[in-house]
Amino acid sequence: MDYMIRAMDKKKTFRLFMVRSTDTVEEARRHHNTTPTASAALGRTLT
């Protein structure tokens, strides 16, 4: 299950984003039959 967490401090000077997109990237890897290196690049692009 993929998810994204967004956080911000009270003064709104700092933002934090955390994403877990393993399932989405794995599905794209299977669909496109990519190599491990291409899968890593694809995952970075999708996120």
C-alpha cells in the first residue's frame, strides 16, 4: 500500500514530504519489464 505524508511547522518555514510508492513502482516495472537500473529511474520519476 502506497502513501504520502506531508508536514509543516507552525511558522510555515519548513515542509516535509515522505512517500512510499513501492507498489506503484513495482506495478510499472512489471508492466514495462524494466531492468533494475531503469526501474530505479522510473521510480524516482513517478514519485
